[in-house]
Amino acid sequence: MASAIRFDNLTLGYDRHPAVHHLTGTIPHGALLAIVGPNGAGKSTLMKAMAGFIRPLGGRLERNVKDRRDLAYLPQVVEIDRSFPISVYEFVSMGAWNAVGLFGGIDRPTRLRIEHALSAVGLEGFESRAIGTLSGGQMQRTLFARLLMQDASMILLDEPFNAIDQKTTEDLVVLIRRWHSEGRTVIAVLHDLPLVRAVFPETLLLARETIAWGPTLVSLTQTNLDAAQRMVEAFDADAHICERA
């Protein structure tokens, strides 16, 4: 299967300080891949690089998408400015900009798509609510509705289930499974190892470098998790412990 993303001896970092180094491998089109590791492992740094926000310090990162509009990125919710005065409907409609343009009007087919996206994430009746008034779970549903509007072939999710309720997680997992069944490439940074084992067939276990990459049940052994923890602690004595099985 052709590659969606390819890493060739990739090194990433900030101010010339590596956060991920010597990463080599291929993510095929249509993959459903989890990226797992202790805090400080470089997971979000790698995600930002795949999204095009960070340039490599060394090596190469190749994305095989038609153009930038065919890639959808969901950042960590803490990176979203929820003080901006915008409604749920307006926020979700931003996902249509790839199709209608920044100054294009929202026609009836687009309005129907927005309504369907809100319905798919269980936010009917929330259209006029300001995003600053939403709970964590409601905000995450809103972000997923915007992803639905983008209709991208590659979807990058940075900790999509952090600090949200179980029902919201279950509902959003349904969307992830749907994207995968449609042949889209879905890559997610996650901490919930039981969820990873239940949903994601492939896992990259990262600790600034690759500890394991392959079938999830093979990658997430306790031996590998312990090795990842030791590797991160070698860089950061205050690193949080990677969740155990």
C-alpha cells in the first residue's frame, strides 16, 4: 500500500534542541495508527511536524496528500482560544473554508452539511451557543464536527480524548472507526492504553526515538513501556510515568 507519510532519519526540535530524533518509517494510506509514550516523549512535536507546523532539524518528512487542504489537524483543546466570540455553528462552518474559500458564502448544500455534522456529534440545538460556554466534551464534539466538514483524507488528532467523559469518547470513537472504514488515514496521540488496544490496530511507541512500531499488541508490551519510560527519564527526571496496562 502506498505511503501517506514517510519519515527518513527525521529529527525534530525547538531552538536546535532535538525532541524527536532519527525516526524512520512509513505510515500507509488508510492506516489507523496510535502514537503513545510518556509525557516528554515528543508525541505532540511529531504531530505538529506531520501537520506542517514544524520543519525538521534533520532528515526528511514526506506527506503524500493532494494539497494542504486534504489534511485535517485537531490540536490539543488547550491550544484553542475559547474566549473568541464565535458560535458553535460559526466554528463548525470554518471547516468548509477549504471548499467555499475564506470569503465564500455558505450556500444551502453547505448549510445541510453543517447540520449533518452537528447531528453526527450529538450537538443538535447547540448551534447558537458560544464556544466559550461549552463543557470539555461539548467542545471536543464541536472540533470533531469541524473535522467532518473538512472531509480530508488524512486526519491528525492530538490527544482527542483528554479530560472528556466516557460517553463523548465512545461517540467520537464511532467517527474514527467510520473514517477508517472510508479509507482515510487517521493518526492519533493517545494516553489511554486500553482504548488504544481496543480501537487502533497499529501503534508507534515513542520516547524521543522509536521504542516499538507495529501491531498494537506487540508494541505495547510492559517491557516496551518500561523501556520508553526509562528513555524519557534519561532526558527529563520529572517525566510522568507512562500508563500501565
